[in-house]
Amino acid sequence: MNLRKTTLATATFLLLTLPDVPLAQEAPAPPPGTGTPQPSWAIDVHGGSYSLDKVLDALYEKHPSMKGPTAGVSFHFWGDEGPDRYFRHVVSLDYARAEGKGTWQVEPKDKEGYGSVDATMVSLTYTALWHLLPTKRVNPYLGVGFGAAYWQVEAAGGGDKASGGATLPVLYFPLGLNVKITDRLWVHAETSLVGLVYKNWTQYYVGGVKVLF
């Protein structure tokens, strides 16, 4: 009897003094910022069309329409906050080409000439973009950018040919709309005004696909 009482007393003492050891424990919550990583940058491949008509309007009394395709690739950066932040940085490399053939006249008093012009452009720009509804599936945005564009122009008319190139500063004002297909795949449509060194602007229309990393 004494042995039994001693055993019960010892067991009771151990139960009261030993720390609790639960049979099952919930996994501790991860510290803030250590969950699933958010995409911090994206690649954007885009293409569309543009026109040089407004630029030529500032230089010529008469000219043929000059329009053509454009294509490029952009890199979007928004940091560890993820793509739901309002502001992001964009670096873009673009190519464009336009052709025109017809009547040219610089001033009303000048004689008209007939010829063709082929213009190609390669530009490198930086753009600051503001996304207006970054957490929504449909997300409009606007921005302002600057950079440089190298132009190569070839002209032919009246049996003569000429060519030349120049690097010009660029101002860039995009307005667009993102649509989130998935968390890592977006599509967008954009129109933009691109200013060179003239009082008028070139207008672009592009669409593209963004892949987030």
C-alpha cells in the first residue's frame, strides 16, 4: 500500500512539474516578408504601328503619308513590394520603320518633287509608370519617359539618292491598360505620344504581353 501511494505521488509530482508536451503542434506562422515571394520584375514584348505624319506636317507643305510597324522589348522593375505597387520603372528598347512615296513640297513657293523615303528608328528610353488600380485585374496606367532615338533615313527621287542618320532626344507619354490573365501573365494595350525635336508628335499604338518574374 505504501509503495502504491509512493508511486502515485511520484507520478503526480512529475505531471505537475514537467513542461507540457502536446501531442500535436501547429506549424508556426512564417515571419512577415518570408512567405511566397512576389514578382519583382517583368519582361514585356510588344508590337504595333506608328505614324510620322505629324512630324512631317511641321516640315513640309506636302508629303505622302508615312506609317509603319514598331516592335520592342521592355523591362519593368517594381522591387520587393510586388506588382501591386502604384509606381514602377521601365526601360525599353524599340525599333520602328516607316515608308512613304509620293509628292513632296517644302514651302508653297517651292517646286513639287516626287520621291520615296524610308526611315528606321532605334530608341532606348526610361519611363516612370503610375498604375492607377494596381490590385485590380483591369488596371489603367499612365507615365512619362525620356531617352534617345537614332534615325536612319534614305531618300530617292528624280534619279538621285541620299541617306543620313542622326540621334535625337525623345519625350514619351504613354497611356495604357493592363489585363491580368494570371498572376504571372499580363496583356496590355497602349497609345503614346512621342516627341522629337519638333513641335508636333509621333503617335504609337502597341499591344504586348508581360511575363512576371
